Amino acid sequence: MADEQESSDRRPRGSLAVSLIAIAVAVLPIAYVLLSGPAVWLFQHGYGRGILPLIYKPMIWLEQSGTTIGRLVAWYWSLWK
């Protein structure tokens, strides 16, 4: 009887993978945006001149768009300059 209860309390292995994927999908875009600030600092100090503009091209486009979100990006980047 204890074995039946113990086996019913365990989550299937597939649900762990789904949970990890869901966390990654939620965290990676946030990390991308937040790490753009340190990338601005690196770029300003001469590092990553070839690769950083390629990696952050969508953020650069957004910042130059003049939209509200673009102005927020510009403000955030100004904190790193």
C-alpha cells in the first residue's frame, strides 16, 4: 500500500522537462533585455564591436524606433553609459 501511494506522489519525468522549458522561455527574454545594459557598457569601452551590434540588433532597432518601449530602452542604456 505504501508503494502505491509513493508511486502516485511522484511526478512523471516529462513534467520536469516541461517545467524547465517553461522557465527558460520566461527567463531568457528577460535576461536578453537586462543584459543589453552591460553590453552597452562593453561596447562603449571597446569590447565586442563586431558581435554585440549583431546580437542586440532587435534592441537597437527598438531603441531607435521612438516608441514608448524604445524610450525605456534608451533610458535603461543611459544608466550604463
